[in-house]
Amino acid sequence: MFDTIIAAVTSGKCDIIISAQNITTDRQKQVSMIPYFQAGQSMVAAKGNPQNITGVMDLCGKSAAAESGTTEADYLQGTGDYKTTGGLTQECTKAGKPAPTVVVTQKDSDALQQLQAGKVAVYFADSPVAAYYTVQHPDQFQLVGAVIQPATEGISVPCGQADCTNAPLTPLGQTVETALKSMMADGTYGKILAKWNLADGAVTLP
């Protein structure tokens, strides 16, 4: 479950998180995050877009499903890093429209199933994940609207301190960063992104 994986890595149940985690202030306090990709949020609708969703404001008064602990769930509900702005819920209210109905699931696949079952207007996920489902099931799903709020994603490793905000990388973190830099330098990184039509998400490590 997405909202428990940081606890898993900090408690030693796993060593590294590579799971499309957006780099946020709250997460950087808990783990060291090494940037490796830039992705935004995308909406997936049923084939034919029966509810005519063309942008996020079209979700006002409609329903959307997202996995618990994700940027998408926080944006829809106005939680996490969106507490101060209120996210889409606040945007709808300011526009004089009803707030969206947000269905938060424990697993990403459950959020997609909400769309498959016709219970929500869209499934909301990171753009690469959303695009993957539409490529794998073009007869069922389609992307709608533009990519929303592109953000940098990170590989997370423990920092060995109570607050990771300014902590130096541990030997494990240094090894991960060195390997990533090597892949960027020899072209492997670019080739992988190009293979999956994700070249626009490339980042450059400092």
C-alpha cells in the first residue's frame, strides 16, 4: 500500500523505494530522495469519455478514484502538500461548483477497478502509470485532459537520521545515485525512457 512504503523502508523491511513517489517536503523529512524522473498527474476515463471530462475542473460535482497516500489523492481532497491551497476541492468551491466526490482506495489497481465498474468518472494517477493502462487496454480506457502539475519523482532510501531534510546520502544512497549518473552518462537512461515514450520526463542530476 502506497501510504505505508516509507515506513517499510525506514523500518528495514526493504532497502529502496522505486515507486513513482513525488518528491515532497513531508517525504524528504523521512527519507532521502534521489530524483530520477519527472511525471505529472493524468486522468483516465472509460473509452469514449462518456462524462466528457476535458480538464480537472470538469471533475467538480463528479467522482474520481485514486490510491491512498498519493499526490493525486491529496490534490483531489486538499490534503498533504495541498492543505494550504485546498487542492481541487477548494478550486471547485471558489468557482461556485460542487466539490468532487473522491474515492480513495488502498491499492492502485482498486482505483482503476472503480473506473472499470463505472463507479467513478475518472481514475487519477501519475502520468506514466495512466498512459501504460491506456496502451495496454485501448479498448477500455483513454487519457483525458492535459498532464497536470508535472513533478519530480525520487528513489527513496533511509537517511539514518530522525529528520532527513539536510542529511547527506548514506553509502547506499550514494551507490544508487552513482549508478543512476552512470546510466545517464552512457545513454542507457535515455534509451529506456525513449523505449516507453517517456523522454519528456528525463531529469538531470546535479
